[in-house]
Amino acid sequence: MAKKCTFWRRSKPIYSAEFKNEAARLVPDKNYSIAEACSAMSVGRTAMRRWVDQLNAE
């Protein structure tokens, strides 16, 4: 009998709008790099880049 192969999806964290805004503001307001802001807020680069881009578009 063949073994079943199961893949577990990692659940994505859900961040509040306030958290996203605070995290994104580190880049223009505090002169953090994207990498520094990611490390400070414990989020991934893709999410941080998206949040900063959204902040700049406003």
C-alpha cells in the first residue's frame, strides 16, 4: 500500500491595518531600509515592500 503524501499549508499571519501602517512608516519616517524594517517588525520582505508601496501611493 502506498503512503499518502500530505502537504501542510502554513497559515499566513493576519496583520491589522494599524500594524501595517506602523511597519511601513519605519522606512520613510525613520530612514530604515526594507530589510531593517522587516527585522524590527518580524515580517517578510514581500509584505513589507507591498505595505511601503501602498503607503507611497496614498
